[in-house]
Amino acid sequence: MQLARQTAIFRSISEVLNRSYTLREALDGALRRICELMDVEAGWIFLHGPNPGEFHLAADVGLPAPLAAASKRRMSGDCRCISMLREGTLREPVNVIQCARLEQALPQLAERHRHASVPLVAQDEVVGILNLMLPPGRTFTDGELDMLEAVGHELAVTIQRARLFEQVRAQEHVRRQLLQRLLVAQEEERRRIARDLHDHAGQMMTALIIQLAQLSSQAESDGNPLAPQLRRLCDLAQQGLDELRKLVHELRPSILDDLGLGPAVRWYAEAYVRPAGLQVHVETVGLDSRLSPDVETVAFRIVQEALTNVLRHARAERADVRLDRRGDTLLVMVRDDGVGFDPEETHRRTLGLAGMRERAELVGGTVQVLSVPGVGTTVLARLPVGSP
């Protein structure tokens, strides 16, 4: 019966740990369950801090009023159990430790100056200590101490796992911040290059065209045989200026900054997609107000990359673009009626799909690619409208 009770207690505490989403929730829930099942008056957990030898209160249940007063001021600093843990003399659960905190908080109740202590150890690493305040005259049996040792190990493993998860999440947050800065820097560089091309190279080309046109007119009026060649040079210079203007708009379309995502996508479809022989239909829903610059830029680049892939690889006749804001989410869909592909094979060759996913992740979004050979392809991005 004792073994069955201990097994039930251990299972109950493990269930609390496994269904908790945060370390604080896990410690609070497990400690409360331990105090209930072990029939103790109070309990608290100290965890190893970021600095060597430093411990802090991580969870508590049923603290005596003097210990809970003044924002639990008495629960900070050193005590005997922590000193023993730090010195390496507390390696296994012990039944009785005379507690300096309880002596200070309850000086008139000498029989309540003690608690049981369970070191929280996993993989030879001490992560903290569990203290349980016993009622007067109560001690744990050897079997209960063994069970508490197993519980302590389970707690320690949970703490290690939570801390590793926090480290991974922090590293992912840093990575995302760096990538977002890269995205901003990239777009700023695009904007700078486009502005320089427009202001400098564009003006030089315009001046060249004007001078060639004047020379051509003068040569024609003088009957100079070089007049046709000058006219051809003038036409070539005009074509070069037109290509330069297209390059400037493609690098960073000013319409995206001035008018927003919907007009920019329509302009891109009319200026680049239709002239290439692809029928394209653009539909926007819920874009009456502007979105954040990051989201608009990411959405535009996803549409741009998706349509570029359609022109290069799909052999399609029609493409549909839909921008649909639904609450706090912007849905970006590009669908074509082309030859399709095997997503697994294409993932290995990328074709810009990885770039679209990376851009979406920078603002906390996702990109899904659905394709069937001979049927067509759909690119669907979900981007949060608010701050990610």
C-alpha cells in the first residue's frame, strides 16, 4: 500500500510537470501538489541563479506570515540549507535542517524551526533545492525520502529542459532580430541605389539623349550622312533610359512607399507581368488602411518572387494574386495554372522558395507552397499585421 501511494504521488506530480507550459507554472503546480500529498504545512523552492553560488526563490506555498511579509524579503539571501548545498554537503534528501529563516521569523516556536530539504540534481548538476516545512513531531520515512529524491530529480530535469528551451528561444529571438535588421538594411540599400541611379545615371542619360537629338536634327538639316546613325544612337540611348527606369522601380518601387501594398502589386503586375505574356488578376480585400512598412515590404517581395517563378518555370497562361486582410492577419496568395512541380524536389533546388519563407519568418509569418504536377501551384503566406 505504501509503494502504491508513493507511485500515485509520483505520477500525479509528473502529470503536473508534463502539462505545464512555463517553468513558473510547473514549479507552482508541482510544489502545491507535493505539499498536499505529503501533508506538509509549507514548501518553497530555491533555484540556482545566473551567477555562481547565487540562489533565488522560485516558488512557494503556504509560507508563514512573517516569511511572506514585505514581498518575501526574508526569503532572500543565504541560509543553512543553501550553504550546505553550495558546500556540497547536501547530496541527498534530509529529514531535518534547523532553518535560520524560521528561527528569525518564528522565534517563539522552537519546534517549528526545521524543514526537510531535497536537493534538485540532474546529470550531476545541482539546479536548486526543495524545502518542506514539517508539522511538529512529523518526519519522513526512508521510503518517502526516496520518493522525494525521485521527485527532486524530475523537477531538476524539468528545470533544465525549461532553461534550455529559454536559451533556444532567446537565440532564435536574436537571430530573428539580426535577420530583420538585415532586411531593413537591404531595403534601405535598394532604396539608396535606386535613388542614385535615378538622380545621377538617369540625368546623364537624359542629357545624352537631348544632345544626340540636337545633333541628329542638325545633321538632317545639313544633309549630313551621319544623321541616320545619330538617330539610331538617340533611340538606343532612350531604350537604355527606359531600362534604367524599370530597374530603378524594380529595386525599390516608390509607389510602395507612397501608396501602399495594393497599388504597388497592381503596378508590378501591369509593368512587368502582363508585358511578359501572362494574364494576371490582382484582388485586394481589407486594405483600406496602410500596414506597417515591414509587412508591406515582405508581402510585396513574396508576390514579386512568386510571379517571377511563374514567369520563369510554370509555363502558365494565368496567375491570380489575392491580398486579404483578415483581422490581425494578412493572407497573400499567388496561384497559377502552370505545369506545377514536385515540392520535395523543388525544396532541394529552392528556386526562391526559401527566400520567401525567410522573409515571412522575419515578421512572424509563414509561407506554404502547394503544387501538383500538371495542375498548377499556389503560394500562400500568412503575415501578422500587428507587431510580431
